Amino acid sequence: MTETAVLRQRTHQERPAPPRVGGLLAGLLRTARPKQWVKNVLVVAAPAAAGELFSRHALIQLALLFCLFTACAAAVYLVNDARDADADRAHPVKRHRPVAAGQVPVPVAYAVGGCLGLLAPAAAAWLCGPAVAALLTAYLAMQLAYCISLKHVLVVDLAVVTTGFLMRAMIGGLALGIPLSRWFLITTGFGALFMVSAKRYSEAVQMAGEAGATRALLTEYTTGYLRFVWQLAAGVAVLGYCLWAMEEGGVPHTSVLPWRQLSMVAFILAVLRYAVFADRGTAGEPEDVVLGDRALALIGVAWVAMYGLAVANW
């Protein structure tokens, strides 16, 4: 009789509590990962690099793109958490996610995610043009494929996450008709790969052979391989940025100092500083690393200032 009572108590504890009416919206918001929305600021990258950021039309379009990309990312998170709800309940950390905890029912997560996934590209086609809608649709398809199977494929998982960052950086240029420099694409793509692989490396180091403690795929990567990837990506990103900064494009410059070329110093320092955390195995989410380290944040501000002066031709 005692054993039966214990089993009933355990079953009661493990079963997700029914959702409260007042907590459903809060749960949906948490599932949409507001902390991750800062990544969508990358939509301003191409217009900022081209010096076409502060017109009224550009600001309206970029604000709209930020919202659309946020909706697409939220759709992916909702579907992912609904799909992984059973597995998340057995995870010491992920069991607190709203879907796994029962705050957001699985059918509701699927329904809201599906609606956002359909409405965002439709709104983009109406308000921003077919190219933007096509890019958002491709992003959704790629991320959903990642949730279903690609996150279990070596190397491909790194490429998919990196491409998601690159798409964010490209969409602003597509929406405003700004030609995308090949050096811009190379720097952005390999810079993203640097941060993504540094995060994977840090997870692998912290996992320390504890299978199942984090991403299952990390057990198939070696720390040596992931170190090679982030070091290679960092080198290519620095080279691409230097070539981009040195490229004059036939346009005469009358600024007081060669700010564009000088910005290479800040960019290289930022990569070197970020590599400190990667080497220690403490490079988690990119936004946490950048905003959590005062020196790296100051270097970033200096880089933005110098590149801004270069764009303004001051």
C-alpha cells in the first residue's frame, strides 16, 4: 500500500499541471524566447553598412522586418517545444519550459506556431515584396527541418544555425534594394559560424563526458574539431572584414581619418576578446557574451563609432 501511494505521488508530480487561464499568454511569450529577439537586430546590418539607415522609409521597413523575423522565430520555437515536450520533461532544465511544464498545451503551441508561420511570410509579401517573403519562407522551412531532423546531422547543424544569422543580415538589404557586397556576406557568414561553433565548443567542454546533459549531437563532435571550426571561422571573418574595409570601390574619401580602415583594429580586437571566452569554454549565447563583458561591449561601441564615421565620410 505504501509503494502504491509513493508511485501515485511520483506520477502526480511528473504530470504537467493544467494551464492557468492567466498564465497561457505569459507562457506563449516565454516560449517565443524574448531574450533571443536581440538577434533580429541584425536586419539593420546591410542598410547600416551602406549608410542608408536613417531615412523614414528605411526605419519603417526595418522595424517591420524585425517584427516579421521575430514572428518567424517564435513560430519555430513554439513548434520545436511542442514537438520535444515529452523529452523536455525528462530534462533537468528544459522541463521548466512552458510547454513541457503544461503551462502551454501542446495543441495550442502547434496552433499558434502554425498561425505565425503562415501570417509572417504573407504579411511580408504584402508589405515588403516577394523577395523578403521568399527569404522568410526559406528561413521557416530550414528551421523547421532543423527541428525535425537536421539538428541531428553533424556539420549540417552548424551550417543551418549559421545560415539563420546570415539570412537576418541579408533581409534588410533585400527589402531596401541595397546590393550585398561579397565581403559583407563572407564576413557576416563566417562571423556567425565563429560564434555558433564557439558556443558548441563551450557546451562540449562544459558537458565533460556527461551524455544526455545537453545536445545529444555534442557526443559525436570532438572538442578538437569544434576548436578547429571556430578558429578557422574567426580567421576567415577577419580576412573578409579587412578586404571589405580596404575596398574603396572607386569612391573618393575626404574624411579626416581613414575610419573604415581603422575600424579593422576594433574588429580584430573584438574577435580576439571573444576568442578568450571561446577558449575558456564559456562562450554561451552570443548576446550574453557581448553584453556581459564590459571590455567587449566597449570595443563594439568603438567599432560602431568608427564605422559610422566612415559611412558619414566625416
